[in-house]
Amino acid sequence: MKPSVEEKIRLQRLQRGLSQENMADLLGLSTTAYGDIERGKTELTLSRLSQIAAVLDLSPVALLTDDAVSVQAIPLADNTTERDLETLRLTVEKQQIEIDKLRLEADFWKRKHDDRIALDLLRSMGIEQKRERIGF
């Protein structure tokens, strides 16, 4: 699952060590308004996307494309070995897999919650869903 524009913005903000409050100040927004952008509650305009991209020192296209947003280069010590780099790469890959698993689990629980709400709504309206016999 590819990250949304909002997720990419959030990841880039965190990589730069900025808080939502910092971003809001730089964009001339309230912290709540900026938080709503990251949560996808506010629809992004092209103008606002361009402002955010400028603050993050990215092009708007980098936030819109399906390509993964690159991680900022981390300065390495002079004595860093190939083995250290491979360990780092594997650690990042493992964390990405864990993030993907958590997204899938969150999607599962969201669907389960939505189904439960729909069932409760049907029951409150007096529409009882007939249960299917399972062969006992």
C-alpha cells in the first residue's frame, strides 16, 4: 500500500524534525488547521500543496507521485563499513514491513468496526439480519 499525500507530508515533516506547530507557523495556519491537512480532513489545494512542498524543500510532484519519498541522507562516520550500511538497509526494510503490517491490521479493524456500526444501525431501525444456518 502506497502512502497518501498526507502521509508523505507527515513523514517528511518528521524527518526534518518539525512539529505540526512549526509547520503551521511556517504556513501561516493554526495548528488545528495544519493537523487537519495531515489527517486528510481538509482537502489540499494545489496552492497549499506548493506551500507545504516549499517548506519541506521538495517539489509538489514528489508528494503527488506514487514513488516513495526518499529518506534524507544521514551523514555517516568515516569508519562506516559496508556491513554497517547493509545492517541499516535491512533495519529500514524490516521497519517498512512492520508499518505495512500495522496498516493492514488497522484496515481490518476499521472494516470490522464499520460492519458493527452498520449492523447496530440496522437493528436500531428494526431490520434484523437473518442468520445463515451453518449445518449443525
